[in-house]
Amino acid sequence: MSGACSTVTPQDEVNPTLQWANFAGKEGVELILCVSSALKRGLLDASEAQRYEKEAETVHPAFQISGLGQLIDASASSDRLMTFGG
């Protein structure tokens, strides 16, 4: 099941995943997830699903999973870095 997303938002609630995906498509930004945080929350892309022998990817296709190397490269070549959480 390619591009699967394992969350289901009730119809009367805002779906933050789709809001982020729409924002990224409209503004042309990348949505990068920390690999450690993603794995901890069960968010797997095709590569991670295969690595951990899971049946399907569970992260929305608008998001990419990456590590600290990409964060370091991005912050070195950017004038801003936005993070969420603590």
C-alpha cells in the first residue's frame, strides 16, 4: 500500500496532515520528519517500512523522513530554521 497514511481524522475536525501537505504543495516547501521522531511515532516511509519488515508505509507522501545530516546541510545554507516541539 504505497503512500498510506495511518491516521484518520474525524470529519468535524481539522486534518493537520492534509493542511501541511496542502501548504507544502502551494508554497513549494519540503516537509522533513526527523527519522528518530518518526520511527518513535510509527511513521514509516517505504524505505523504513522495508528496513523494519513492516507491511506498509504509514507516512503521508508529502513528508520525507531524514536524519541529522540533512538538517545540518539545510541549516548551513538557510537564513531560517523552523522547528516545533521541545
